[in-house]
Amino acid sequence: MNTYAIVLHFDFDTTKRINELIKAVSKRTGNTYMTDTNIPPHITVGCYMTKEDGRIEAAVKEIIGEIQAGSIVFDEIKAFEPKVLFLSPKRNAYITGLNESIYKALCEKFKPGENGYYIPGNWIPHCALAVRMKGNEIAQAMKETEKTELPITARVTEAALARCNPYKEICVWTL
């Protein structure tokens, strides 16, 4: 079974700013996973498992019209201890509604991926700055991000379907 994510991409300026932050954290910690894999800054709003690219691609194409452009305000930097550093957005009706509507549309067709972390009620929206961290990398990363000016307001301009591990975008839609 493969895991697939439905993700939101941001406007050019926000993407550039978050990429600069990812690079600074990578340089400070030596954890280069995000920079080595070129995973674009994003928020995952749904995660599902299936054996067939075509089946999930078709299902997402059916609901892509429900995903509209919108705004997200990142107001904190947090960690999923001990492995992930992320930008945390203010929860709003826009992102919560997307997570819920995608779940309703896909939950009966596909098994939730990532241990159910992306199911409404369990989901913690986030934009990863560093993953697969070890040892004191979280502490180093937090020190590096102390100077980050928040909030960061992002415009969501695209949605994508990606296969996970390794991350590879299958389809990208302009919103």
C-alpha cells in the first residue's frame, strides 16, 4: 500500500520565505532531509492509503473543485517532539473545512494514512520546517527560528496530490 497526501501550496513570496527558513534550520542543525528531497512548503489536509495511483487521482479530481484559494496565518513555531519542527497556523474555517470536506469525500473509498493523524479531530495543521530530527536538533532549530518574524500570512494558490515516502507530486491544480 502506498500513502498519498492532498496538500496545499502557497504563493511565491511565502514559499520563498518558508524555504529560506527551512534552509537556515538545515544549515544550523545539519539535518538536510527537507533540502535534499526538495519537498515544497505545504500543509497536508488529507492523507490516505491505496495500491493504485489512478484510483486516488480520479477521486481527488472529482473533489478538486471544492478546494478553493484562501489564506492561512502562521503564528507559531512548534515541534512534534522529538522529530518535527513546524510552522503552526491559526485554525480557521478555511483549513478546518477543507480537512473535513476531503475526509467526507474520501474516507469511504480509502483507508486513512499516517495512523489517522489527518482525520478531523486528530489533525494538527502544520507546515514542516525540518523532519526526521535526532538528538539536540530540535533545540538547535528552535534557537535558529527565534528571530523569525511572525505572523506569516500565506495565500493558498495550489492543491496537489502527492505520493509519500519518497514525496512525489502526481498532480498539481491551480486554485
